[in-house]
Amino acid sequence: CLLISLCVFAGTGCGFDVFGSENGTAADAPLIIRMLDIGQGDAILIERNGKFALIDTGDVEHRPRMAEYLRKYGVKKVDTVIITHPHGDHIGGMFSVFANAEIRQVYDNGVPTSLSTYKTYRKILDKRKIPRRTLRGGEKIQLDGVPFTVVGPLEKSNARGENSRQNNESIVGQLKYGNFTMLFTGDAEAEEEASILKNGADIKSIVLKAGHHGSKTSSTEEFLRAVSPKAVFISCGAGNNYGHPSRQTMKRLEKWGIDVYRTDRQGTITLTTDGKRYEITKEH
């Protein structure tokens, strides 16, 4: 597909360094963040210095597509996999990753489920002796030297229904590269957003990956005010049965004047940054 380049430099023209990195120089290697067009699910591929990390892996239905992406981007080893929560549209593509790449480390939210996909995921991890660790709010890990600060979950969800409880215990974290920041939210809904805000973490970020595929239960006014993003990424399937992204969410984003990028309309969304400036491209 023809890539259409959209330079987004905090409102300035293309080519200007508007952030200014912390040490006054550009980062030593570009960071590439790809929100994959994986249907009604989440899968984000992060690349730096030829090393890869994944935040979620899409659903069972699109396993072949995940395998195609791994081949397309030359992914033979994944240093870090973060499964934000064990719903099928976030963990289901993990089996393509198992089949096509070496995995060094897996993180998840530590919340078990009776779903067969989760049980199989755990069995394969154990069989292959792949290290697995639970992440909770307040922790920090490195994605090839790029800090990822976990801001949620902070507490056990009180939401009604299994789906909402799992959503509200999603791993939420901020990636920081130079002066570029992006907040990843899994399927966090209003309950987890409120918990994060109550804790007082600094979540202001240049880019926000919208929670729960742009659902009306996520991206509340208060949360958007705290994040104050320039752009929002929404991962959802074309013509999905859930009505994602919701009209309410889209109206909130329009009200705030935030640029929106959607996989259902624009395909895989790629962001490239050197820590001082960034560029967003879309497939179509």
C-alpha cells in the first residue's frame, strides 16, 4: 500500500525539532511503533536497533495475519511481550508469535481466566521455560533501553461482569523516548482510568492508544484532560459488531481537537520518533 506521510510536530511544519531531547541531542536510533491492522483486537509492534517488543498480539481469528506481519518486518526474536490482559482479542495471536519467533520475556497482569486460549498460553510458556512476570502499577521495565513505566492496574477491579473486570485490570503504561511519550492502555475503562488519576501519576503523553478500541466506557473527559494527547490511536475492526469506536468517544476527541488514527479506516499506523520529533504514517 502507498504510505501517506503525515508530519505531526506539535503544530509546526515538517522538519522542525520541536521537542528538544533531554540532553539536547537526537536519540541514537529511531524508535518505531506500529499499531497493526489486526481486526477487532490490539497488537502493537515496537522496534529499535533491530530489536522488537510486542504489546498484545491480536485475536485467534487473525493469527495468519500476525504471522504475516512478523515475516514482513523481519521479526525472528521478540525480546519483550506484554499481554495487557488475557482476553482473546489481545492474547489470541500469541500462538503465531510462539510459532514464528523466539521469545525472551513475557509480562502480563497476573489475572487468570478460564478461557482455553489463556490456559494454552500458560502451558506453552511453562513448556518452553519462557520467563513470565506480573506487572502492576508503579513498576518500570525497559524495552531495549526505552523506559516503560507501568501506571496500572493499581488495585483489583470492582467492575461487574468478567469482561469489565478483566478490562479494568489491563496493564497501562507510558513509554518515554527522549521527550516523546506514548500511553498504552489495553482495554482500560473508566474505572481503571479513575484509579490511575486518583493515584496522581503523571500520564501526560503526546500520543494515546485509546482504551478498549474507542469504546464509550473509556477515554473519559477527565482522563483525556490528564493525558492531553496530540494524537489518539484506535485499534478496531472494520464493521465490527460492537460499534467501536463509539460516537461518544469520537465526539470527545473532536471536542479536544485531537488527531485520530484508526486501523479500521487507515490500516496499520506507524509512528517513528528520534526522541525530538515524530512522524505518523498510515497504510491507506
